[in-house]
Amino acid sequence: MLPNFLIIGAQKSGTTTLHRILGRHCDVFTTPVKEIYYFVDANYYKGINWYEKQFSNWNGEAAIGESSPDYMISERAAQRIKKSLTDVKLLMIVRNPVERVYSAYWNNRLNLVAPYTRFEAAIQRDPLHLERGFYYRHIQRFLKVFEKEDLLVLLYDDLKDYPTSLFKKCFSFLGVDDSYEDLEFDQVFNRGRAHGGKLYQFALQNSHLLRYLPKGTGLRRILKLGKPVSFEYPAMDQGIKQRLISLYEDSNLRLSEFLGRDISHWNANHIYPQILDSPESEALIF
């Protein structure tokens, strides 16, 4: 069995929460493993039979889906999806792009996969960090291949503030019972975590040294041993923040017109430090 819906992005915008909670509906199947990434180069050449095996646990649910946020930014994914899945619906959830890129940076820092101690250095070295936030551009790429009614674009703001309404909209889009309510919105998925070990804290504060760690040795996993602890990442530098707001301003305006939604607050200068809590405590989804 192949999927009939895909969550295509955006990274650090709530895709994990969307994937897990959609899968709680009695008539929706989502893959146990998120981020299969079949339609990007790394896995595409494994073939459609390999992809179909990822859905082997399907048990007759009407809606069958997987989530791979990099589909949104791939130049080839839209065409490949259309070729392989002729009747598929696409979901995209997007977040204030300035908040998104800063959250992604700190998520990478906390997971010890970002060899930079400065946010500005990270986004300068890898343009993909910023490219992910030009949502309107990515939407238009998909609409060259798919009909507008086959793409549902959601806002991370609504996931935080109006989750019941958001999932009702998703279920209706997927053609399943939208009155289903047994969803438990209180659980937090894919939360970045800090750890209390001294080696971890040293690595976190000296991320530039991570480039010298040999890959595939499990050393990063060893460094993350220890009890998760609360961590507050610092506010973004005001100068960098304002430049990013200006960078995304036109794209945000086009997205606002496309959605028919007021997202002018995305262009306001108000990004605060984020407290990353231990798994036992309550926190916002991010």
C-alpha cells in the first residue's frame, strides 16, 4: 500500500506533532518512522517497492501518510511525488521563518550536530537554513504540479492556539470523520533537550570543536548521557533579527495574500528567549 497524503514541511514548524496526532485518528495511518524521505535523492533510488514496505503496518485506514519536511525544499520532489502517487493530498505547516530558523539552529546545537557557536556563522555557511523559510516560493513550485485544492497550508500559530480547529480542518481535508476528538493535545513532540553532564555542557558551549569528532563512532550519543535539564537559549541578536525580518518580508506578504490570513506579526521585532524544559514538565509544542 502506498500513501494518499504527505506532510511535506516545514522543518521545526510542528510536523512531528502533526504526524503523531493525525495518526491517533482511528481512520488515519501514519508511519511509525517519521521522515522516510523517499522522494529525495538519498532514498529515491531504492525503488517504489522499498517505499511501499514502509507502510506494511497499515490496517485498512482510509488515510495513509508519511511526513518528510525536506520534500518542501526539494527541487525534484514534487515531480517525483506526482509520478508515483497520482491521487495524493499534501499538507504543509509553516511558522514565522525567523523563529523557525533560530529554533532549528538551537535544536542542532542541543543535539550536538551544529559545529558553530554563533548563529550568524551557521546561516552564512549553509544557505539552506534560510531557504527553508521562503514558503511562498516552495508552495508555487508544488502548485506547478498539483492542483491548489490538493494542498493544505497550515499555520504553526494555529497549532499552538487552536489545535482542535486545526485538526478538524486536517481530517476534513483527508476525507475522514472530522468530529473525532480523542487526540490528547497535551503531549509535546520533538522538543529540543539539554543534558546535565559536564562533557555535554562543555560540547554545547564549544560547538566549534564538534567538527573534529569522528563520525559514526557514537561519541555524540555518549556526550548526551545524563538527565535532561531546562535550558533557555538566548535572545537573537537584534541586528541579525532585523535583517532576517527584512529578508522574509516580501515572501511573508505573498504568503499572507495566498492564504487570506493576516500574518503581519511575523514581520514584527518580537522574538523572545525560548525555555526548553525537561520531558517531565509542561511546555509548548515546537
